[in-house]
Amino acid sequence: MKKIAIYGKGGIGKSTTVSNVSAAMTAMGLTVMQIGCDPKADSTRNLTGGENIPTVLDTLRLKGDAELEDIVFTSETGVLCVESGGPVPGVGCAGRGIITAFEKLKELNAYDIFRPDIVFYDVLGDVVCGGFAMPIRDGYADEVCIVTSGEMMSLYAASNIASAVKSFGARGYARLRGLIFNAKGFEGESELVYKAADETDTRVLYQIARDTHVQQAERQGKTVVEMFPGSDMAASYRELAALLLEDANI
């Protein structure tokens, strides 16, 4: 089982990227679990027909406890979907949802029962404190990829995340694999991202071009890989999936 945490600034395209890569990997015959680690609980929407699935925190609040069938949902493409959820707005710590979800999945032996080949953690990366850093600091993830564009705030978040990963990496935790460049398409953007990669002592792992197929698919609550399998964009996500699988003992 290979465990990959995908970080990045909110709205940068993490969930779109992860969902498409998850769908691509399941099409390869792999068992993939995608865990949304954002209070918005929308990481898996494009895998579940545009509908939000019940979150771990909401289920625990409503039922007092949970079984695997209450919190793990299989998409039409075969991806195992989990959403950690968050606290009631204005009350509690959002990072606590991640901690609670991880603890509940472990308690219910989810990884032994489902035996995923790949686990993706889709993590809000504007902050890397508390629960949001859990995939890095508690040894859940083997490696971290950071989704970024060339926009200033996106690169600023990427730099902070990279620093956190390297700090925890010294303790034997997750390693920084590189940046996934989700291009906005403005002039000089590539130079900014590659410069940022050099400054953070990492590399640009893959560049994703802008493509209208993404918005078309998301309006239908689907991934590009599922809705437009013959498109160049779907091919890009399959290439990224293959790249992320390198060195995986699967």
C-alpha cells in the first residue's frame, strides 16, 4: 500500500487532480481509497455524481458511532471515498476532523479489510498546523505532492508546505515528491513555478494544462477520465497516475 498526501492552497485544483488520478488508477485495476481532509467535504464530489457523501464527523455526531459502510462509499468508477468533514461552523478545530477520521478508519481496520493499493489524502494546504499536518507528521503518508499554480498566494502556500514536509522528513516521516503544476495559463507562469521549485529544493513533477473538459465534466459531477476518456486531458491524468505509481511495490 502506497500512501500519498496531496497538499495545496484552497481552490488550486487538488480535489480535481486527485479525483481524476484516482479514477485513472482504478481503471488500471488498482484499488484506490481517497480521503478528503477538508471541512468542505467536497474532495470526492466528482467521483460520486456531484453529491456529497456523509462525513465521518457528521456520522459520529448523528449516530454516536460508525461502521465502515457508514463512512466508506464506492464510486461508480470503483474508488473508495471517505470525507473527514469538520466541526459545526464557529465551533471546534477543523483539523480535529482529520484526526478523528484517521483514528476511526484505523479502529475499524479499514486498510486491512479493503486492502487498497493506493491511499490518497486530499489535504487543505493553506495551513499546515495541527490536524492538517497529521498525514505528514504521524507517518500516515509515504510521500507528499503539492499542487500549485504560478499565482503568488499559491506559491506562498506551496513554500510553507514544503518547509513543513522537510521538517518532519528529518524524523523519518513523509518525503516531498515534488510540485504538481496546475497551470492557470498566464504569461511567465512556468518560469515562476520552476523558480519556486528550485528555491524550495524540489522539482516540478508534472504540469497540467488548462482544459475546458475539466469544467464540462465537473458540471456533470464526473471526472474527465470517466466522462472524456479519449481526451488529451484524460491522457494527462493517466500520465500523472503512472508517474505517482513509480517505485510503488504493487
